[in-house]
Amino acid sequence: MLIFDAHLDLAWNAVEWNRNLEWPVGKIREFESQFDGIVPGEAMVSFPELRNAGIGIVIATLLPRLHRKSFELTFYQGRESTYAAAKGQLAYYEAMAERGVLRKLSSADDLTEHAREWQSADQSADSASTPPIGYLLSMEGASPILSPKQVEEWFHAGLQIVGPAHYGPNEYCHGTGSEGPLTSDGVELLKEMNRVGMLLDATHLADESFWQALDVFEGPVLASHHNCRALVPGDRQLDDDQIRALIERGAVIGAALDNWMLKPEYIKKVTPPETVSLEDVVDQIDHVCQLAGNALHSGIGTDLDGGFGKEQSPGDMDSIEYLPKIAEILERRGYSQEDSERILSRNFIQFFQKNLPEKVS
């Protein structure tokens, strides 16, 4: 079964953490075991594991954040630095595409043909016929866009999706762990995104910013990696009214696999990962499906390389290669094979087939 992962920070891992994503996860872990505390936890994601899992399409991010030993995430001190960091990550994706490891999906036609090719190919990691991994380009936290006027520059550079928020406030909005609205520049950012044809990722928006963004932005909206506040309290999750509003806008909501978003009262670096499983991920998916009354708005956005490792991932996973187990759990719970296929790939594929340009000249 083809899988679409709607949130991976691939270039951040490759550039900021110096991870060779062409190595198997086991080799990355062995190499990094020499360097205590440099990276947080054992790697969960690399290109061989993506191929082995059948993950043929991803949303790949530009993520302008530092990672240092004593802090989970830290800010650059100047916006020009965030711009430079994001441009460097963009160069990584372009280099991997030039080598044939990745494939940029710029249009609905690209996506349709890529999905068809992937579904008919031998997906084993050592197969010479395995297609590249297709990617759509997103930005998590909009600080690298130095002003709303620069949206068009980024769009022509290949940026398709922007999540204005990450953690805390920034120049455009308020994000996770903060409270407040869009700034005046944030309103203009969304208007420029709408004008050029970018898509909005509502993930990480603080509640007030979230509702204002849905009012201001007229184009397509998704939530790439978001879980449900009804199951796990906290502002990082979507409440039921937000989920219903996204469903009304035709959004797909990707379930995230970070343990503290899956289990109430989970404490990072304290609670054993074995207390969380892929069953908890399916609980999140099922909650969205129950609110929607169908399986048309749920997807997967693992975030399994988003600043943590095996120690903060579901205990029944050794790497992202275990992701297909979600289909087995869905089917045990009474979901049809068609519903499972929708959740694991088809919902996001159809969302982008509808909302990307048909062709790019």
C-alpha cells in the first residue's frame, strides 16, 4: 500500500544534524552513538526505511530552527539567518532531486503520474526499479519569508505550502505555547499566499491565530501533523470545533506520531515509550473520522524526525518502516481496505490533485 507522510523534516536532519539519509537507520544510529548528546534520540527516518515502508510521497519541510545539546529548539537571532538556513535546506532537496533520490512534485499531473509509478513498482530498498521518493515542499514557521512581498520569490523557488507558526510567537502569528492573533504582516502574508496559489498549513497556530487565519485565507487549508485535544489536552492539539472547521474547508488532518501528542500526561524523557503504541495513533485518526462521519479527512503526518527519536516514538515501532501496521489496526477496528488506503495516502493525494496546478510549464 502506498503511504503519504505529510510531515518530515528531512533537510533539517541532513543539514542541521549532519545525518546521511541514504544510510539505513541502523547505520545512522551506529555512527551517532559516538557523539553523546549531539542529536536527540535514535534516528527513526531515512530513505531506505521510507522505501521499505512504501512511503512514496512526503511533504518535506524547510525548518529554520537550531538544535543544541541543552535545548530542544532554539531560535536564530536574526531573520536573515533563518532565510539562509531555509535556502540551504532547499538546496539539499534540489541536490537530492538532481541525483534521483527525491523527485519534486510540482503539479497535479506530476503527483498523479508519480503515485501511479510508485504503486506499480518494486518498492524494496535494493531494487533498481524503485522510483524516487516524491516530495511537496513546505515551510514550518514562516520567519524565512522576510516580508509578505517575498512570498512570490519563495513560490517561484518551489515552495508550495506554508505553516506560518511553529513554537511561540513570530513575526506573523502566534504558535504553540503562546496566545494571540496574527500580526498585520501575518494578514498580508496570508493574502499574498492566496494570491500566488500557496496552500496554508494550519498546524501549530495558536487558537486565536488559527481562527483569524481561516477567516483571512481564502485558499486550500490542511493540517499536516495535528492530533486531537479531546484525547490529549493541550494547545498543540486541535479541539473539535477546529477539526470541524477544517473538515468544512475540505482539509485533510495528518496524525502525528510524537508520543506526548498521543498519550495524556506523557512526560518527555520520563515516560517509557512502551506505554504508547500505534493503537494510540489510530485513536487519533478515528476521532477525526467520527467527527467527519467518514474517512475522507484523515491522513498521516508522522513528524518522526522532528527533534526526537525512538525514545519518544510509539513503543511498537523501531523505525518509520513499521508505519504500514496502521493499516492492520484500522482493519481490525472495522475500517474497510478502501478506508485504510484513503487514510494512508489517497486523501492527501486527492487533496493535492485538486489544489495543485494541473501542469507546470
